[in-house]
Amino acid sequence: MRLLATEMARLPIGRFAPSPTGELHLGSLTTALASYCHIKSLGGQWRLRIEDTDTLRCSPLSSNQILKDLTALGLHWDGPLLYQSERTSIYNDYLSQLTALSYGCDCSRAALKDYAERHPLSTAVYPRLCLKRQLNRHQHKLRLQLPNYQIGFLDGIQGPQWQNPQTLQGDMVVRRADGIINYILAVSIDDALQGITHVMRGLDIMPMTCAQIAIMQMLGLSAVNHWYHLPLVLNPFGQKLSKQNLATPIDTSHPSDLLAQALRLLNQPSVDLDTPERMLAQAIEQWTLEPLLGQQQLI
Ligand code: GLU
């Protein structure tokens, strides 16, 4: 069947966008699995994007392991695989549209800490010390003036959200002095260029969503229209599982058991133990957001 352009535009497209600073753990696996099942239950496509702009923290070894693990689990992505590390010139092109709203900044962490101690009443995330200094944009980090008004979005799991990007994020660093592009700029551009309609990711990223929406608006990029921030898997100390707190990497030598475990964590109806592909087909069929609604953690 041939689709008209307007019908194609409505095709639901979701994505999984891991940063390869380490291997997948149970937390990132639940994000991958939930975003996959959800978009497939809507008859859509699931894209994969490797968010490796931070070349100092990311490694090709981790990227390759993530691809192997997803494949072993039957989580096959649609369309081309994107590596953000290959897209720096695209991000810089978009940044050049934001010249009027961005500025160079050489404030060190220590200088900002010192400022905060001397101005205890200041509530600004970044007190705009460099706003008027006209520092070279390429020799220093680049900050973007985020708007100072409320932006609302309806989160399909957490409910309606209102956030002020300036209050939450201040003038965000969008490019570091070493040229590395900040996550939120890259994600805003790529979600639009990949035609993503449904973003499903961890709740820890929700405070940045209004900044993402603001950046997409500033760049005239079509916005994602469905947002979902998933409850987090916590370790026994109540911390989000992450590479920083040494979350155990997943072991895909028994992929079906692992899928069953992750589906249980997501409080989904149980699936019959079978090949990963058949288990996923059943999980998609049964997929429901109901047990996740309003939840902040998965236990
Ligand atoms: N790359 C981010 C991470 O691995 C996720 C970004 C997103 O889903 O928007 O935490």
C-alpha cells in the first residue's frame, strides 16, 4: 500500500537513545523494552540512536555491546542507526541559527560556586555573568538563553507538566569549550530530523523536557507530540541505576529470562517463556501503560 505524505507524517515513530558510557543495565533495558513495545503496539517504528557526542566518556566498545545485547534480545530497530558523534557539523549548523540567543562563557565551576556564596539570595541557575562580555563563541563554552515562561506538555505516564526552562535549566551550556555538543541540543535536533513522534525515556530526564521543547521551537523544528517519562529502576540505596553507581551490566546469555524479568519490572501481564521474538510479539499484544501511570519507581 502506498501512503500519502500526510499519512506517512502520522506514522508513530519512537526511539531508544542510549549513551554508550557503559553497557546496558536493567534500568536502560526497561527503557528500551518499554519504548519498543509501546511504539510497536501503536503500529509504529522504533529507531535506535547512539548518543555518543561526549567522546571522552563514550566508547565504541560499549556501543557495540549495546547493539549486540539488543539484537540478542530480539529488539531489532527500524531504519538507519544514527551515531551522534558523526553529526557534529549538523549541530553546529543549527547552532549558527541561534547566534542572537547564545554567548561565550568562561565561568569555571569554582567561580560559580564562589559567586553563589557571595550572593546567597540569587536563585538563577546561571547568573549570566558572561552575557554581555562578548567572549569568543568558539574558544569558550557556549550558553543558550532559554525562555523565561512556562511550557506545558502532557506526559502520557506522569500526567500534565508545566515547567519554566529558565528557572529549571538557566542559560544552558549547549557546546563545551572543547567543541563537544551538549546532550539536550543534539537530542532536540535529532528527534526532529528523525521524525520522532513519541519520546519514551527515564523520569530523570523529565526536568530537561521543557528545554528540549524550547530549543525545538527556537529552531523551528517540528516538535515531538507524545512524551512519556518512565518510572526508574532504583538500586537498594534508592539511587537510579547508572554507570556512575556501577549498575551491573545485563547478561544476555539467557535472553528470554531477561525479557521476562524486565517485563515483570514494567508490571506487564506475564508472557510465555519462548524465543525473544515470540515473547516480544506477545508483550506488544498485551502492552499497557496502566500499571505505570503516575509511578516514579519500578520495584
Ligand atoms: N542518552 C540518554 C541516556 O542514555 C537518553 C536520552 C533520551 O532518551 O532522550 O540517558
